[in-house]
Amino acid sequence: MRRTRLTHGDEPPTEMSLDDAAEELASTLGVDKAEVKEDLEKLVSYSVPMDEAKQSLRRKYGDSGGGGGGGGEPPATDLVDIEPDMGNVSVTARVLTVGKRSIRYQGDDQVIFEGELADETGKISYTAWTDFSLSPGDTITAGNAGVREWEGEPELNLGESTTVTLEEESLDVPYEVGGERDLIDLRPGDRGRTVEVKVLEVEEKTIDGRDGETDILSGVVGDETARLPFTDWDPHADIAEGASVRIEDAYIREFRGVPSVNVTEFSTVEPTADVDVSDSATEMGVREAVEAGGVFDVALVGNVIEVRDGSGLIQRCPECGRVVQNGQCRSHGEVEAEDDMRVKAILDDGTDTVTVVLGRELTEEVYGGTLEEALDHARDAMDREVVAEEIAAGVVGREYRVRGALSVDEYGANLDATEFEESSDDPAARAEAMLAEVSR
């Protein structure tokens, strides 16, 4: 089984840095050092950067010195006006979603609550480090809520210094309350999501987790709108191939450029009525798919304009599966490399290009022979490149319909193909659609 090393955040500040900062603040503000240090440790334990934590304590105690709370609560702020550098704010908002999960910080497990808040002006993500008994639909006023930057956007931190009041009058907001979503509507960073899906593929794995070897489940789920990968970090018995399940309190992370459904010990998994799953992939133009940032199951149509280097016969590391050159793996050094086949083809539909990667099975179909036959061909010709050349001669200039998982990163757009076949589309109709796409 594949093993993966999990990492959990940056190293916390040293004891000396906390002590020095506490002494500096106590001296400047004229307050007790032990009290300041305790507050500082709490903020840092909530992943608040040191400079921001010091700034927050200056506001709390007041730059002019004196006892605790000299600065009072910050003024009320509309969500649309919140910026990452604002320090602390007070907001009145509707709770849209609530998710619960466990993280590890400084060696201890910490249960946190996450989701989204909204008011009439906008919405914002939050993390609550204390259980405020929040429920979707609640209207609350959160006083002295911290603000931090998370993935380029402001996020509210609700901690021990935050006051949360449940308001009697419900706030009307232009957003959906609750976490129920179709798969196609999920986005990385979503928390507290509820989905009804069919388990299409599932595999048991053992990974190197934070508590040593950990058993997990991973695979693919689907509904009428899409298919997505999933990971169950606390294997639930109801997650089995072919089963239809309702998953409550899942969070969404990015996996190879696409949303991935994550199930935890706090998620609820129950059987549900049979969920229909579409057999067809999402049909998109290349540019549309690339601009989406990644699509797990997409179908593209275009012409193969080139077969790239690294196609045909290749060799892989038996430990990690990476392609090796001259028997050398970047991770494991000199290895007894294993023969394999692949194709890296450039697909162009007139709007953009994407690199389509065919694994061994599809490559054998395109080549018209098995790996063993390809090796015999190369030995007879005394040149391993003849296999790639023959593949290129058969596919370049032809139109193909390709299905698979598209990921987009700093290296470009790549599609790991599950289907690769010559197109039977009407060229005139597709040209008209392409012109419409380009002119948008």
C-alpha cells in the first residue's frame, strides 16, 4: 500500500521568543507580565502570527497602560469591509454552516469548529477555537473576533476572548443557509458540507499519519452532477463500493487541482436511497476547463498536434513509481528500474491546449501491441525511441475525444486520461461551438 507522510502546520515560536515578547509588552503597557504571557500563548496557539498577536494585546490593554480591557470592544463592522490587517472586529451575522474537526498543534489534539458567516453585505469564513454551540441559521453577534488571512482572504477567529451572543431577531441574508450541496457545487475550503452520493470506488490504505500507521479509505464518489475523489480519515463501515450514503459534516480540500471530499471522526455517514450517477463526463472546451482550475471528470475534444518527449517506452522506480533516467530515481537514487509505457500528447481544440497523459493500458491500445511486444520492437531496432515514433505517426493530426481528470498547476494543464478514442463529433457543429467560446 502507498504510504504518505502527513505534516501539520509550522513549528510554534520558541519559549524564549514568547517570554521576550511578553516582557516587552508588559513593560510598554504597564501590566503584569504573567497575564500578558498567558494571553500571548493563547493567541499563538490559535495560529495567530506573533506580530498580530502583539498588536491585538496592545488594543486589549490600551497603549496608555492600566488594567485589562482598557481598549473596550472594537466597533461593529460589516463583513464586506473586513480586511486581514484589522486585528479585531465585532460583527452581527447569520451562521451559514458549521463543521467540526480535530487538528494537532504543539503536540495536543484541538477540536475546532469551522464554517461561514454572512450578513447583508457579504460572507466570511470563520474558525471557532471554543465551542460556542453554533448552529446553521443562528443570528449571532461576535465581539472581539480576531481577523487573520487564510489563503489570501480574511477569516474570523473566535477564541476565548470573543463574546458570542445569540440574537432573537433573525438576519436576512442573500445566501443559502445549511451545508447541503451537489458535488458539482463543492469548492476547496468548504466546511460543514452535506452530500448524498454513491461510492463508485473505494480502497483501503495504510499511511504514516500523525499517530503512526493509520488506516484510511480513499476512492471516488458520484451523484447526478459530478464525480469527485474522497478520503475517509476514520473509516466508516457504510462507505463501501456501490453503497449510497448521506455524509454530513465533510470538509473539502484540493487534491490534484480538484475538490476532494474529506470525511472525519465527526462526520455522520448513513445509508440513503439509491443515488443516480451520470455515466457521462462534463463536456467542456479546453480553455473553459483550464480556466476552471481543474475538473475531476471531464471530456474534451481536439486534435493531437504533438507527442511529447518522455512518451513510448519509459522506466519507473519500483519504490515510488516516478519515471527514472539512466536507472536513477530523484528520490531513491540508483534503482532496478521497471519498464512501462505512456503517451504525453498535446491536445488543441482551438481555444487552448492541454497535455493528455495515457497510462500503460491506453498506450498499448494506441500502439497496437503489449509492453512486451514494444520491448521486442525496440530491441530489434536497437532504439527505444521507435515506439514513441510509431505512436506519434498514428495519432498526430487526428481528432480525439478524451475523458479523465484535469489538473492545473504551475507546470501547466494535464489530463490523466481514462478514455482516448477518435472523435465522432460533427466537425461543423463543434467549429461553431468553438467560435462561440473564443468570442466570449
